[in-house]
Amino acid sequence: MKQPRNWLRRFAIALIVLLLIFFMMRWFEHAQVYHPSRIMACTGTELGRPVEDVLFKSTDGTELNGWFFPATTNSPRVSLVVLLCHGNAGNISHRLEMCQALLATGVNVFAFDYRGYGRSQGHPSEQGTYLDGIAAQQWLQNKGFAAGNILVYGESLGGGVGAELAVRGLAGGLILQSTFTSMPDIGAEFFPWLPVRWLGTIHYNTFSKLPRITVPVMVMHSRRDGLIGFHHGEKNFAAANEPKLFCELKGGHNDSMLDQEGFIAGIEKFLRLIEASKGQTVGAQK
């Protein structure tokens, strides 16, 4: 009678150990992917131009926060808006310089925080960030922007969110800045001794979505990116359909504003591609 009891005890211990390993792996994966900050470094007013502090809800009821910067009234690009999907760290208050550079091209800009970032409620997850991106796009449509005039800018991890919006037909153009091909790909590079591709549950598989995206795409990447290698940008660009552009950035992964003039020139070139695809001849704001 003692032997069956010992067997059941050993089985229960093994099951508990396996469950602990599973939950530790999930915690480790989540901790590697998401680095949100609740501390706002600024208010958005520092640019010295109008800004709307927006509260809106995702489809699952999670309250989100964003900043809407309207284009200058006389801008010929007043009908275009860039939806900024930021990277995995910080919050929108750390992207003010990026917003300023985008605004310099004469477009509107809407930067929002995913759940768990900044003043947005909840906790981040892959599906959650997709829902948040869809909600931000819907907010812009409710404001009067046509879906074809909403250009999604994905910074790093935000490229995965942007690709999801584009493949759903919710974008008129897609910019991938310093974006990986997929989370398992980058995870396998960081942790080659772990079976990342088998155990990973967070995917953001931009590479697999690009062949199904039919709107104009621009890939922006630096050869000096020490976090997400240049080859990720090259592979994403190769997978994208025409019309497409490649803009080579300078500096490291977090240095997209190092050469602001070159950055703005790249965005300007993409906007002209967008306008050409619409049969428009809109000039840039001076």
C-alpha cells in the first residue's frame, strides 16, 4: 500500500516542479519583452503647439491614454495622420522628439500608450497591444480621418503592432523603424541556449505578415543597431510588397533622432510615395 502512495507523491512533486518552471518561463519571457514606465517625463505641451490629451477605451474596456498633435492649419497634409506605435520601453513622454520630427513634415500625429504604459490601465500582452492599436486607429477614424490616410509608424516592438493593423486593412501606409522580424527570431539570438522557438508564446511575427500587406511600406534601420541587427530590417524589406522604401538610419537602436535631418528626409520621401499612390501632388510644409 505504501508504494502507490509514494508514486502519487513523486508524481505530485514532479507536476508542481513542472508548473513552477512553466510559470517562471512565462514571467521571464514577459519581463524580457515589456519594459513599461508609469512615470511621465513631460506633458506634451513642451513643443509649444496644440496638443490634445486623450482618454479612450480598447474593445475589452481597458482605458488608454494618448496625445494628439494636430497639423498646422495651413498644412497641405492636414488630412494625413501618423499613428505612433512606440517601442517596448518607457511611454509616449519619451517620444516627444520623435513627434516633433514627424510634425515637421506637416502631418497630424497621434501617439498612444499601450496598456500598462504611462497613464494607460492594465498590463501589456501581445493581444492586448493589438487591441490597443486597433482602438487608437478607431479613435482617429471617429475623429474624421479616413483609414487610408492613417499612416502607422511602428518603432521597434511597435512595428509588430503596426504590421497587425496594416494586415487588417487599418492603415494607409506602414513604417517599420528598427523592427525585428519576429520575437522568436530575436529571442533565439539573445538566448541561443534556450528553446525559445518551442517555448515562446509572444510572437509579433512582422515578417510573416508583410507579404499580405498591400499598402506602401518603409523600413528604417541602422547598421549600427546593436539590439536588433540590421539583417532584421533587410529581411523585413525583402518580404514587403511594392511600393516600398528603405531608409538607413544612423546610430544605435535608440538613436533614431541622432540625425534628425536625415530622419525627416526619409519620412518626407515616404509621404511623397503615399501621395503618389493616391494620385496626389501635395507639397511638404515649409
